[in-house]
Amino acid sequence: MNNLQVREDQIKQGLVAQQKMVKSLFGDKAKADKFLATAAKVATDYKLANCNVNSIIDACVTVAQLNLDLSPALSHAYIVPFKQSVQLIVSARGYTALLARNGWKLKSYIVNEADDFEYVIDGFEETIRFVKNIDDMDEKFRYAVALAQSPDGTLYIEVMNAKQIDKHRLVSSNQKGSKPTGVWADWFNEMAKKTVIKKLVKQLPLGEEIMTAVAKDDKPIEAEIIADEKETVDINSMITSPATPEHDELTGEVYQDKDIERPVTQKPDMSLLDGVNADCTDKEMEEAV
């Protein structure tokens, strides 16, 4: 068995071990099964090939705890490489979904140099006038703006200029140079919007779920590397009754003996990557197009 296959099996078995907990977090079996299958695809992406297996699994579990989606179609969160571990990045869409579940509305946008923008504070009243220049081809960044509206209609506004955004970028553990790199270089505007949203969200009277997302967002997730590929996964906690076989949604196996131990290198009966192309894209989405 080659190293890539061993790694894929380790990731799958790690997710299998978290199956019961993920189902309890989502409270919906179909949604949990879909999340676990999507997580397996994301976790085995070639871009994470040099990252700690356990840190990838921990990141997937964190996304489940936040009740967000890892699928590229929704783009609630991303798992990106950081040295030998990973970072979890909650996107602007992810924060929008989190606030919507709490009855809040959230909007963010980028203001360029050619746009007409005015931010006025009059006592407790704050207003924004923004006219987008749709003919602007240069699109030179000027501000990132975020607005949140509470269930009772109260409006909260945050505006950050280019220097403020760059100062926050440099706080990220994978951004040390004067020029953006990695995800910041590829998706600067999206990261700028996420940054101003994150700053705004910290000031809002929101619950524990939102604050957990803020705390976990953009932080390195480090875990111990699996040293022995024969390390076993305890599946006893996944069996509700020793007399009742339980079907494994990810591997297609049926467990009955509570004393079974499975090596992480054992190949599952059903590959979670059957629906994935060689370049890690989704075959079903490709066929739908």
C-alpha cells in the first residue's frame, strides 16, 4: 500500500471515529452523512498532502461544531495548509449563515477608489452612502465595509481602510511578508470582507456559537502526528447495543463484535473518493454542468 493510500485510509478512519458525535451535532442523519462524505473529499485534497492528518480531522470536526458546510458550492469554510498543520478559515458566507441562524442580517462589500462612498456618524445615528462605479476597470482597493442588522432593526457598521486590513492580515500566522501570499494573494477581496466582518461580529451582542467561530477562525490547528500506521480506532462508542449490528455510513461495514479493533490502514469496502476526479473536483457537480 503506497503512502497516499495509507494517508487516505487514516483520514477516513479518523472521520469514522467521529461519526456519532457529528450526527449529534447536526441532529439530522442525512445532513451529517453528507457532511462526513464532503469532509472526506476535502481532507484528502492534494493541497493538504503534507499536513498533519489529525489536524485535518480536528478542523473538519470544528466545522461540524459550528454547523457550517465544507462543500465548495456553499463555501462556508476552508481548510488551508499551514506548515505541517492546517488553518480553518470561516468565510464571509460562513459568518452570514451563522448570523442568519440567530435572526441577524449581514452584508459586506468592497469600496474601490473610483466608487462614490460616504460614511457619516451623527451622534448615535450612522449612515452610509455608496455608489458603485460599475465601469471601473482598475478596481483599486479602498475600504472593506460590513453591516449587521439585529432582529429588532438596530444597525451596526464597520469600515476598514487598506492599511487597517493589511495590519490584520499580518496578524495571521501564515502572513509575514509585506505582500499577501497564499489565500490572501488569491482571494484578497474575500479575505478583506471576512476581516471586516470578523471585527464587526466581535462587537455584536451574539451567542457562544458566533464567538466560538471567531476564536477558531484563522488559527493554526495542531495535533499529534499518527506515528504508527497500525494504530487502531475504537469503534465501541459507535455501537448502541452489542446485540444490534450497526451499519457504518462511510465504509458500508456492519459492526457486531464490540471487541473488534480496526487498523487505520485497512481499506474500507466503499471508497469515499469514488465521486471525485483526479484533480479533486466533484464528478456529480461536473456532470450536472
